[in-house]
Amino acid sequence: MNTRDRDGEGRARNARPRDGLGRPLPYGAPGVERQPEGVVRSPAETLREAQRLLDAGMPFHAHEVFEDAWKSGPEASAPLWRGLAQLAVGLTHAARGNAVGGARLLRRGADGIEGLDGAAYGIDVPGLVRWAGELACRVEGAGPAVDAAREAPRLAGGLE
């Protein structure tokens, strides 16, 4: 008998609850509600939801919002959303105390969005590239985990 957790379509999916940084918790433990997968949002909705999650110290969950945008949106905007997802995962690793992985993903995400035009969505690409580089350097030198909410970037102006 196969006892693997499955989603509604029968795909393997770990049903263990997760904390705000996406780490699995023991079955039955209270966790943070997971982001539903495959949600199609407008770019403005994507940015609002991702910023809310980042501000709450939940970059792992913000990465899932960006992942939906890159998979459901126009192919031309996929590199921007994918790069933003990598930045969120980099912040996740840094907050979990994985300095090497955090710095690597922050730089990969910054490299992925550098030079892209985020103006159509109000995304401050140069500011995010700068933020990611500075945080990557600090993470590598500091050692201990960072506070994800305190380090959350501002994706765009006027989101309030």
C-alpha cells in the first residue's frame, strides 16, 4: 500500500504542515497555511500578495506566488517572475541560516532580473538587484540567520 501524501490530482505532495519559512513541521503541528498552487493573478495582484508575504517574514510562500506568475503569465515576463522567485528563495535560505545557499540564490535572482524592464509593473529592478547584492554580502559575512521580515525588499512603489 502506498502511503505517500497525494494532492487532489494524485500527484505526490507532502501534506506536513510548514512554518513561515516553508520548513516541514511534524504531522498535526500547527503550521502556516500553504499558498494554493496554480493561481492566476494579475501582475498587480501578484506583487501585492508577494509583498504581503515578504513583509510577514514568509519569503518561501512569496516565491510560490512568483512561481505561479512565471508559469501562468506571458512567456516574455517569465524571466522577471522567475528571478523574483529566486530572490525570495534566497531570502528564505538566508533566514533559515543557510548563508551559502542564500547568497548564491540572491545573486542568481539578481543576475536573472538585472537589465530587465520591470517598469510596466512598477518593479524597482535596479533597487532589487542592489538589495540582493548587499544582502548576499552581509549573509556570507555574518553567519547567523537573518530576520526575513526585517530584510524583506520593497518590490515596487505604491503597493499600500
